[in-house]
Amino acid sequence: MQGKKQTAKEPVKLREKKLKNGNLSLYLDFYYDGVREFEFLKLYLIAKPKDKQEKQSNSTVLELAQRIKAKRTEELLTGALNLSSKNQGTVDFVKYYESFVSHYTKADHRVLSACLNKFKEFLKDKHSTDRLPCKDLTPNLVLAFKDFLEAKQTGEGPQTYFTRFKKVVKHGMRENLFPQYPLPEKVKFKSGGMNKGVLGLDEIGRLAAAHCGNEVVKRAFLFACNTGLRFGDIKALKWQDISDSELFVVQNKTKEVLRLKLNQNALKLIGERGKPDTSVFTLPTFEGSVKTIKNWVARAGIDKRITWHSARHSFATNILVLGYDIKTLSQLLGHTSIQHTQKYISIADERKAQAVNALPDLNF
């Protein structure tokens, strides 16, 4: 693109949206005086031009889009174009969410993107649409989305997704997108959901004995059951992070340093030491690992929905069941606050009750 280089303060930006056929739809992204709006130009680029004619077509379309952008910028700065409260609520929330995700760079980007897909699925399933004006995002609709998540997911998934969804909505509120407050005052999730994705010590033993389609995934998952490390931290783990049976890592999620003494199980699972800058576990993608785990769990005869997160939850719950205190567990998990660790108490108490009730009856 010729001309002046775009800056973060530029009120009108030309953006591209990939279509199902692979081509690109051009649109303008306005942000001025705290108000955001989009204008789709109905102009399209050929993603992979094959010949001179298609390249010329792209050049012509792009030049026209730049002229429209320049005109809208001038209109906006001179007051001829008003992004005022009368336009509030007309922005498509789905498009806004997509734009938010495309510019988001924090560690939870994958979860934020997955939540967007869940919201699209919800709109299509419950409202037969793929768009939603911001004015139509109401507390009742948000609660309906929460119920949809709980119906589709188990464990902490619904609450994790919902937290990311609220992050996007609150960002939109700061940009004055909604004519009314879109979030419900109180949201209550079903209790006990996490227990479905927690493995007891006996079940972890059954997994260890069962065949797994990917030996590295098996060792890494069992390593997580013995350390509580998240998938991202295990995938990033280098041999230089382990010294004298101790592990030192900067957690991807919190950026906090975690120091952990490895038990004998963990030491066996990492195997023979490699070069300092090489990975301890060469893992496939998160999605690929979860698919492998699903098949492995079924092969072990365990009727639970187990994902990678279950390893961390299982580690935490089993530590409490074994009688260790909440402060010790918080340090082992690398939590920044003990409040984050409290959620495991009720699950551990339930496990203890199950263990007591499993004692044989006495005849006297």
C-alpha cells in the first residue's frame, strides 16, 4: 500500500476478512472519540492471484478501497461523519469479537478464540444467525449463552469460556458499543462440574498401565499428574529448566517463577537427559494431544471426559486428599493467590467422603 504509514492512532483502518472461498473481503474499522464501528465495502481481493489480470484486479480494488478510506477519514475529522450514540448498538458484535481476537496477543488467546467459535455455534443453533448487533446483546441472551456452554462442556470449561467472553464484552463497553448494560448482575454455574474431569490415584495407575497411541503424550500427561504443570509449560519445558531433580520454570499464564522438586514418578517419566536447549517432551498441538488422551482414557476403561487440564486438577485434588494443606498446594501449583486454590477443597472433601463410604460393612 502506497502513502502514509498507518499508526495506532489512525481513526479509520482498512482491514481484511477471509471468506469461506479463500478470498478477502475489505472493510473499514472506525474508532473515534470512544466509539467503534465497521463498514463493509463489498470489495473483494483474490487471495492468490494466478495471472496478470487477477493481479491488476486486486490493484484496482485496493486503490478504490484506499480512496474510500481517505474520504471517510476526512469526513470523520471534519465532522461530516458522526459516530455518535445514534449509531450505538449497530456494530455487529461477532465482527467486533473477531477483530478483538485477531489483535489479541496474551497467553489465553487460544481460549478466547475457542470461545468465539462457541458463541458462533450458539447463535447459529439457537437464533439461526451468524451476526448480532450490539444492541441485541442483552443480559438474558448472555445467560442463555452461559446455559449453552454448560450443556456442551463439562468441568471448568463453561466458566473458563464465560470469563473470556465477559472480557470481550467489557472491552466493548469501554468503547461505548452497547446502548444498555449487556451483562447479567449475577451468574451462577453448576457446582461439582470439575469433579467429572478429575482422576483418582487408582485411575492414574490404570492410565499408566494402558496403551496410548502416542508415547510422548502419555509420559507428558502422567508427568502433569505428578507435577500439576499446565500444557503450555510442559510443551515449553527444556532440559536446562531441570537441575538436581528440581524444576525451575516461568509459567506462561502468570509469568511467575515456579520451583518444584520432582518425585520419582516424574523423574522416570522424563527419561534420559538431553541437550540443555532441547525440549523434554516433543508434543503435538493441544488439540492433537487431547484427541490422543480421549482414546487412551477410553482404552483404560475410564468413563470420564478427560482433557489436558484434568491432569492439573487431578494433581491438586489428590494432594489435598492425601492430607496436605491448602497453602502447600497453592505453592505447588504456583498460584499467585490462595483464593485460586480454594476451588479444589470441595472436590477433595467429596473424594474423602467417597473413600470413607467405600469401607466394607462390619457384621456385629
